Amino acid sequence: MPDAVPNRPPVHALLADGTTVCIRPVSPADHDQVQGLYEEMSPENLRLRFFSLSPRSAGRAADRACARAHPGYRALLAETHGQVIGIAEYDTAGAADEAEISIAVCDGLHHRGVGTLLVEHLVSAARADGITVFTADALSENREILRLFADLGLRTARRFEGPEVRCTIQLDSDDAYLSAVEARGRSADVASLEPLLRPSAVAVVGAGRKPGSVGRAILHHLKAGGYTHRLFAVNPSVNHILGVPSYPSVSALPKVPDLAVVAVPAAAVPATAEECGKAGVRALLVVTAGLDADEAHTLLATCRAYGMRLVGPNCLGISNTDPGLRLDATFAAGHPRPGTAGVAVQSGGVGIALLDGLSRLGIGVSSFASLGDKYDVSGNDMLQWWESDGRTELALLHLESFGSPRAFSRTARRVTRRMPVLTVDAGRTEAGRRAAASHTAAAATRTMTRQALFTQAGITATRSIGELLETAALLHSQPLPAGTRVAIVTNAGGAGVLAADACTEAGLSLPPLPSEVIDDLLAVLPRGAAAGNPVDATAAVTEEKLAAGLDRLMRHPGIDAVLVALVPTAVAAATGDDLVRALTDAPAHRNKPITAVRLEQDLPVKLLPAADGGTIPSYAEPQAAARALAHAARRAAWLARPMGTVPQPDGIDTVRAQEITDTFLAAHPDGGWLDPRTRADLLTCYGVPQIPWAWAETEDEAVVAAQRLRGPDGRVVLKAHWPGLVHKSEQRAVHLDLRGDHQVRAAFRDFETRFAGLLTGVVVQPLAERGTELFAGVVQDEVFGPLVLFGLGGTATELLGDHAARLAPLTDHDVHDLLTAPRCAPLLFGAHGSGPAGPEGLEQLLSRLSRMAADLPQLAEADFNPVLATTAGVRVLDARVRLVPRTPQDPYLRRLR
């Protein structure tokens, strides 16, 4: 049943046309506006809403919506510029899980998505309140409201009753609904970015008269870059700057700009933003750094109040190289070359490096955003823009923080199936995370969590800017390999050895060539050539012979990619051969990726023009070529794998699990570790297999329990317990291999003596059989949500750190990846001739653990260690579970940061 008091904070979200609205609970102070909303509706819309034209309908509706909150009722309103433009409400009328809804939108604002957005937020609130079904009555002629319900993406049934239609809406959170919400959000997001990335007029506020100011540099870039629309400066001291007309204020401009570039001192930023908002500016680019907390809060609040999208503060700027626009609002040294790579960074220095690198390679840039402190526009926004702009074929990201990782992951999973999405995995070390947090106000993100996000979303994560550009060069220019099998061809044996080492270390394979391929190669290569893998074509190889050998290799179905390592030789120079032409002139190179390695090359990576109009990447180091090929192979494997589905384990009792959680937190308002009995009850709700056990608070109870639980060998285990005990082994709070009643009594007395004043009881278990000791667990990340971990268990789990991680909810593919990623994986699949150690049971365990984490946001952490895997099955031998009070957050609800 819903709370008696609305507890959902106000949020801002985007309508279909990209404008911003505030969604918040109705309060008694809204009565006059709500009544006015209804009174200003046309008679026809009032009849459709209330089924009649009673003059008292508006007042009664406002009275109900704005009365003191009561259980079973919620009302949300949408407002813009302080004006209520829509309202949605539900009432359970005493029902446990069903509520009737109603919606009203002011005249003149239909077809902009106000009602749909309100219903989405109402659905999210209802789910949190345990409501599973919405019902609504409408006149059959009210096509707009019927279309709204039909297009939500939820399962909807209609029943006609005379002139009325009874709609029943199931509030299942399935992929169809999430996809529908996502599509609406994407359309709204792209529309909101139009004034920012395709502005019809730009004003630079704070452009100085003297060289050296950031504002003047950006104004110069805009003018010199050939911005094709109206450009203004705002400076009260001059009439022109760099030939651009200047005005004393934003309000004095002859045309309201879509985009205002703010380059004023930090203390003046809030007032400048307010002036822009009042004038009707639709987007801000704030390059100013050093805002304090109050200035930052005021800036964002002002942008929300006036519906302005914001890039920055503390950023390098934005750019859109579209020939019809040529927007370069940055203070980088040069203009980016037009091209097909979208770039978004938080660090301006990284942005400059990527702009320069992509321009030098010839890939060029479609649009660029330096997000800085990322108050509003994020990497998620930019991905959706690139997906829709019709120009971007490659996305490059450098993000040091994530506002909504699960929404970002869902967007990235979709976008990366259309184009490669690459990132630098920044902040891998503690020092790196501290640096990220200090220079962009980013929340430090633990490495394992971030890597899980990248892996699951299909993002290509590199470890440096250089590696990012090296990989971008290959993905831009070459087809993806079908696998990891590489053939190496060289004219110098030493270069081939280096390339072979690099490929193997990158996770690629060098399969031996079959005899028929060897014969073909030896027939075209010079005498003395060795046709193994690597293929040593010798220093005597000519351009023609090398091309013939490459043609044979490219046709071999057992090879997925070819790496050609070349060094300049006097032989080639004397004959006038250009061995590189053997790569660039051969049309056969297009069906598989081919890369060149030239050890004398002056730059780390170049793109060589090919005869067919394409390009071939050439690297100065074999390691770079191998890394790029490995990234391409992983992308190909990710694309080839079907989208995973989230398993639905049977026997789950979510209602009982929530009752256990609520009861515990009511008794422990600050949260804490569950006692053994409560913990076992919670795990039982999710069908987690546990070893038999008993609770004993006295010596005699321990003996009786041991007698009942002893297995065929008669041995048991005693584990001490008291509130707050976490690491039993470190405290020596476990006695193993106890035989007979006297040893059980002695073990209990030992606990009583050593833990006097702490001990509350003991857990008695039979001694487990031999098997593989594993670890499974969950940690709830405040930003990323629940992370499921799996790996080697036992007392060495933290020392060895052999763990893999994926973000919940886990798909079937995620479960498989968790089982196969750790180094201990061979133990689960029958290494060295032993039988498999229960992979099916482990799949079930991880799916159930994922479901528990997804169901219970209060689950702060859970450790199952050890999990015993044997040929007979899987059982949890020991578990720790900690709950904390936490309000559930809908990660997919449409809202701005």
C-alpha cells in the first residue's frame, strides 16, 4: 500500500520536443493551479475527462488531488516555468495491488508527450508501492487517451461497455516496456540537443578585447572555422570583437541565440545563466572552471527552471563539423578535421589529444563535446546524438564518472551494435581514481565495476589514448575478423618473432598452416622462404612475390586476419620495390583485416591509402597492431552472440523476502549483518541451496544438533556467532572435524571461554565432503547498482583475487561469462580428467543471487564463501548478508541528472 505522504522528490525530464518539465508530487498549495488547469480546458476535453460537463468537476478534481495525502492515492503533476501543465493520479480504493488512474493535460500542449511522461513516472511510483495493475475508464471516442495507453509498451487489454472502454494495464517491467521508454527518451534527448549541437545563432558571453582570454579564443574559433549562422559577442565595453558585433547584454541581442557560450568569472556564471534563461536561450556551454558548491547548484537549477541543456562547466567546448554548420566552439589549438568519429570527453587535455590524433589519421570528427564536470549533458546523451545524426560511424568516449550507469549501459548496448564504441578505461588505480575525482568532481568508480559495465555493453575498453587511436584506426578502416586466428608475414625473421610474441600476449592465436597452403606459398615466395606461421618471406622478397603470398593467405579459410611486419632492406631499395604497395594495391585485402607493422615508422599509427579508396592501418610496434586486432576480434565475437535473456528461476518468494527485509530494518534502522536464522530464511526465499545446519545456544543444544546432523563419517563443524562477526577464520571462530559428543562440548566451551560476553550461539553443520571451494557474492554500488561476483573461494579468496564480476540483472550470457572468466574455471569443467564440478548448479546459484540483488535494493552485500561445487551439486557452506535502509531507484525512469 502506498505511503500516506508523497515521498518522491521532484525531477526534471524531457518532453517529446526536447523541452524540460518538472515532475513532482501534488501539494495542497497547488490547488488553484490544478483547478485552473481543468477550468481552462475546452468543453469537449472536459467531457472526455469527466464524462460530463458539470461546473463542479474542476473543483472536485482539484480538491481530491490536493487534499492531504492518504494511503492508496498518489498524484503527480508536470510544470514548466512554474505553471502546471498536466496531472496524473491513481487511487487503489482499498485494493492491494490494483489502482485506477486518470490523466489530464492542459489544452494546447497535447501531442508533446506530457501525459505519457506523467504515466511513466506514475508507473514507477506504483511499482514501488506494490501495485501491479492499472485500470482506467475512457469514452470510446477518446482516441488520444486510448492511443496513449496502447503505445506505453505495457500489456493492455480493453473491454467495451456501451460508450465506455475499460482499460487494464499490466505494470510488468519487461524489455518491451523498457524499449518503448528508451525510444521515447532517445527522441526527446536528441531534440533537446539540437540547440546545442545545431544552433541557429551563437553568442559568446565574456569575449574579451585583449588576446589571451578563453572567450575571445572561442569567438575566434567560431569565426575562423566558418560558422554559417549568426554569431554575436556579449561585452558591454565594445561594439565589435574580431569583427563580430558585440552587445552589452544577452537581452540586447537582435536575435535570441540557441546557444550561449559562457566564459565569465565563476562568481558571475549564475547571474549570466539567469539572464540567458530569461532571454529564451535554449542551451549553455559553460567553459568557466572553479565554481563553488552554491554557484554550481544555482547554475544547474537555473538551467532546469528555464529548460536549457548545459555542457560543462570546466570544459574545452563543443564542435560540429557538419559542412552546413561548421560549429567550432572550443579553444583547442586547431580546428578538427571533418569526419566520422564522435568524441566525448571529460578532460579537455584528452579531448585535444583525440581531436589531433583523429585529424592526423584522416578519420576526422563528426561532433565533439568536452563535458567537463558534466552537470547535465553526458556520454549517454552524446551516444544517442551520434546514433541519430547520420554522420557518425565511430564513437570515442573518455568518461571519468557515470551519472546513470544502467541507463548508459542500455544505450551503449544498442548503439554499439550499429557502430564501434571505444573508451579509455581511466582511473584503474587508486591514484588514478583520486585524480579523476579531484579534477572533474567525478565519483571514484571501482575498476571491476566499470569493466563489467564495458564488457556487458560491448564497449571496446582500451588502456591509453594511444591504444584508443590505434584501435580506432583499425575499426575505421578494416572489416572485423571472424575469429582470433592470425597469420604473420615478414621480410625479417626477427620482426616476425616480435609480432608472434605480441599476438600471443594479446590473446590471438597463430595456427600452423596446412600443407597445401605451405606449398602454395613456397611456390610464389623466393627461394629460402619459410612458410610456417610466421611466414618468413626473406629480405629478397619482391613487391610482386609478397602480393602473391598475401593473396594465398587471405584466401585461406583457416586464417581470420593477416599481420605484415616489414623492415626496409637494401635489396628492395635496389630493385625499386615498394613492399607496402603489396598491401595497398591488392583488392583481396578487403575481405579480412590486414595490418602493417613498419618498425622504422615515425608515428605510432598511420592509415595508408589503398588502391580501392580504402585505407590500411600501419603501426610502428607489433604490440599495437596485435592489441588492435584483439579488440576487433572481441567486438566481432560480441556482435555474433545473440542478445542474452534474464533467467527467471522458479520457486522465488519475493513478497516473503521483502517482509524479512522490512522486519529486520525496522528492528535495525541503521542496517547490519543478518543473524544465521534470518539469513537462512532470506536465502530460502530465493532457493539458494544451503548445507543442513542447526542453531544452538547451549552446550547441550549443540550436542543434540550434532547427533542429528552427523553424516556417515560422524563429523560436524561448529561456527561461533555474535552480532558483527564477519571473518570467522581470522577470529578462529570455527572448529572443524569434530567427532563424538565430547569434542562438540569441548569446542562449545572453547567458544564460551574465548568469546565471553560476545557469543550468542553457534551454527552446527555436518562436515562437508571434498569438492571445489568457490565464492559468489553481491556488492551494491551506490552508482552502478548491484554487482555479482564469482571466483575461487575458501580462505585464500581475497589473497588470490581470482574473481569476475557482472552487473545485475544477469543474462544467461553474463552467467556463462562469470563461470568461464576466472582462472579457476577449468576446475568447473573437468580439468585433468576429473568430473565437472556442478556448472548447472552454479548457473542456478548465480541466477538466483542476481534475482535477489535486483529485487532487494536494501541488500548492501552478500558473500557466499565457500560455495562447495561437486559432481553431486552445489551448496553454500557459509554466507554473510548485510542489509541497509535504501529507497529503491528506478534506473530506467526518464529524468535528467
